[in-house]
Amino acid sequence: MLGTFLGLCYHELATTWIPTAGMWGTVGTVGLVWAMGCQLILDWVPYINGKFRKDD
């Protein structure tokens, strides 16, 4: 369907760029988690959740 919508040339170009776009997406996600702080993300992981509990 992508080949008929965009044409054969753009279909081949899109299939070669999929791994690169996936890698940049992964790097961006890891960078975002790093910038936001691990505690914010790891608070939702059940095994590590107890590590960040605060005693009030």
C-alpha cells in the first residue's frame, strides 16, 4: 500500500530509513528519561519502586 501511495522510489527510500529512525527514536527516549530523572520513571516499576520510598 505504501508503494502505491508514494511510488516505488519513495517506498525503497522509506524502507532503508526505518532502522535509522528507530535508532534515533531509541536514543531520544533514553535521553528524555535521563534528562527527566530516573526516579520519575522508575517509580512505576514495581521491583524498584521500594527503593525510592520516602519515610514521612
